[in-house]
Amino acid sequence: MYIGRVTGSVVATIHHSTFDGRKLLTVEKLNLNGSGSNDYDIAVDLVQAGVGDLVLVLDEGGSARLLTGTEPNGAVRAVIVGIVDEVDIQQ
């Protein structure tokens, strides 16, 4: 699980049926200081996130498939499970 920033959306006219009616977003993983890591996932949006939102991403395939109801053979690896309002890191 990680915190990331939504950077865009993915549109596909031909896709696996697992993605029917689901929004796919690109999410850049963030470092602890809030800077981008140049690493990203394509995640299924479960919380109506949008470009620029700070989000909580579950990037473990089995759990992601359980949340989307596509277990055991779905093509889902990462899902956005929350929109983050604030992060407070104690130093």
C-alpha cells in the first residue's frame, strides 16, 4: 500500500471484461517527502478520485481482486481505496 498522486486516466476501447464500467487512473508513487518517484501504477478507481488527487493505493493483486469482486481470475493488480486529506509525518 502506498500514497500517490493521480496523474492521468487510461482509456481503452478494447479491454478485458474485468474493466467494464471501471475507471482506470495512472498514479505516481510518492516519496515520504512528497516528491514523485518516477514510478507509477495503473489502478482501478473505487473512490471517484480525479487528476491531482492524493490517494491511497492498494497494490497487492489478491486483495485488489477481492475488493473489485474479480477473484480469483480478474486482471486487477492495484486499486485506489481512499482520497487522502492530510499526511502528518513525525520527525
